[in-house]
Amino acid sequence: MREKIALRLLLVSILALGAGRVAPHASAVAAETVSTPNFFDQRQRMTKPQLNGRQRIRFLTTTDFPPFNFLDPRGRLAGFHVDLVRAICDELGVLSRCQIEAMAFKDLVPALKRGDGDAIVVGLAMTPTTRQELAFTEPYFRYPARFVTRKDRKLPEPVAEATAGKSIGVEEGSAHAAMLGAFFPAAERRSFATRAEGLAAMKKGEVDAFFGDGVGLSYWLESETAADCCVFSGGPYLSDRFLGEGLAIAVAPNDRALARSIDYAIGQIVEKKHFSELLLRYFPVSAF
């Protein structure tokens, strides 16, 4: 119990002090020079909500979902979601009243139902089941599918034609394997037990390309294993059917006012380019 209380106090101080904030000038320059996606509908016009009646807003997350939420080398909670929560609270003018607590994924929804938290910010899928027991904000991030090729074997546009008859590696049984068949039916699909095996085969030239999750592949491209061999080709490709509706923040079903407040804050963060700054900080090779 003492450890849990200490962790909670540490996380509250991290939010209040703005630890790890991106340097404004460097981020602004990067945001202007690198294209980043915007999944939030800026046509929505919302007035700034008043949260004077809330003594605190408690966000719940985990520590095992990098780069979104994880423990840094000093054991402090860090990641895209931690900085996003800080930005949301700052935009709503409630930074001093915001808390963020990490726990096991299986404990998130029960904690919210017990009233031990106000919002869940983690990769919680929006499904018919979760929609029955939770309310969600608008999606703020979507996972893209991408092709990765060797630098000397890039796929030209249009990619649908370029992949015809080409051997494309995918992870066996994955959503991306099904998506490849639906989006690029003329490609020759070659399945691998793991993504690592498929990427190794692509790097050796045994397949023409590998098709998979753009976020994971963006980190692989920067890795020592890749050794600067490869690049994204074509895309990104999005699909609610195969890849889901994206990431959103979950709240209790009777607290939709909080969801709308968070939507307002994210809209402002996107409009002010701060969202792009966060993406560039945590995804140095853009997944998009």
C-alpha cells in the first residue's frame, strides 16, 4: 500500500511540474518540417468546459505499453499518454488537480467502475462489449499498416499494381495478413511465424516486402537489427474493419461530460500543433 501511495504522489508531481516537456522551439520546428496525421475532427466547435465542480481528475494507465506508457530508466512513468494527459489537464486549466496512476491492465476497468479513477488512457479497444460498459472520447490515434522494403527494392506507386505477383511477408494469423489479402489480392502472400522472421527474410531479399503494423515497424527501422537497410514503401493504410477504430480515452458511462471535456482539450492540442509535437517526440520515424 505504501508503495502504491508513493507511486501515485510521484506521478502527481510529474504532471504538475511538467517533467519531460518537449522543448517548444525544437518541437515547433520539427512539427513544421515533418508531416504528422490528424485523426481528430477539427470541424467540431466546442466551448471550453467548466470543471470547477471536480476536486480532481484521476487517469488510470499501465506501464507495459511503450511508447504510449512505460517506466523510464529512473522508474518514472513516461510516454505519449503521460504527456498527452498533462497537455489535456493544462488545456482544461486543471493541471494541479490531475492525477495519473499505473496498475495492471486487468485492473483498469474494475477500478473505474469502483470509482477509483475517472478515465482510462491506454490501448483499450472500442468493441461492442466495451461500449456497453464504458463511454469513449473521440479517437485521437489510429494504427496504420505499412509496407517495409529494402532501400534498393522500393515499391512504386500505385502500390496495388506494384505488389501484383510480388512476394509479401506477413505475420501468420495476424490482422495484417487478412488485410493484405483484402487490399492487395494480387500479391503473393508468404506467412511467417513471427514478425522478426518475416523482416529478416525481407532484409535478405527472400521476399519483396513485409506488411505489418506501422508503429512497430517504425521502431524496427531505427533499430540496430535493421542497420539502415530499409524504408517504408507506400501507405499508410487504415482500416476500421481490420485494425480497429483507434485509441480513445474511456470514462464511466454516466460521465460523458468528462469525455466531452477531454475531446475539447484534444481538439485544442491538435489545433495548436502540440499533438504533432508529441507524435514526433515518441515516433522519431513517422509511422505515417
